[in-house]
Amino acid sequence: MTDIVEHKYVYCYWVWPWVMLHLFGIVKQSPIPSLVCALFYNIWSNFFSPWNDKYPLDYSIFICTVEALILFIVAYNSKNVKKDFTKYMYFNIMVFFVYLAFLFINNKSFARIYFVLIPNQIRDDGNLTQFFKNKIKFLLS
């Protein structure tokens, strides 16, 4: 069994609460640049990367659809997507650097998490059903 990647070390779990805070008007800064990057990364890693064979097709379709849906919801609620993207790009970069600093402080590596541990963890999960069972088990533990 592969090392389990804790949620706090996965950038999407940083962005998704930010999405909620933004949608409810609590945070003004838009996470659109981070969401676009996350979607492109997920499409690449799930379908075109050297380790894409570790991702079951049902999982790949599901995770890319979820990322696209979240991006669509934020974009739909934006008055001007292009302006929000460029206006908040530097803020998103700052948040990402804080995330990288968090990984560094916790003796973690972005490359190891995203290019080794997550692909192996998904491979070990087996399929989308098992992935959900493991997530529920993790949340209840």
C-alpha cells in the first residue's frame, strides 16, 4: 500500500474552501487562476501524463468533471472572467507560494506528492467506487 496523502497537502483542498468563501462574498479575491491551473493539470495528469495508466477511466472523468464544474460555477458568478483572471493572478500565485512554503515546513515535496504519491494512491484505490469508499472511511476516522 502506498503512503496516503493527507488532504492538507493537496492544493485543491486549499482552493475549494476559498471557492466557497468567494461565492458567499466573504473573500473578494477570485480563485479563477488556481481553478484553471487545477483543471489543466488534472486533464494532463489523468489523460496525457506518463503515469496516466494509474488512473482508472471512471476516476479520471469524474475528477476532471468536478474541477470543470467548480470552475464553471465561479466563472458564471464572475462579472468579468478575463478581468478576474488577470486581476487576481498575483494573489493566486501568492497563495500557491504559501502552499509551497507549508509543504516545505512540513518536509513535503510538491513533486513527490503530485508525481509519485497521488498517482500511486489512485492506482491502489482501484476504481471510482473504491475511491469514494476510501474517502468516506477517511472522513469518518
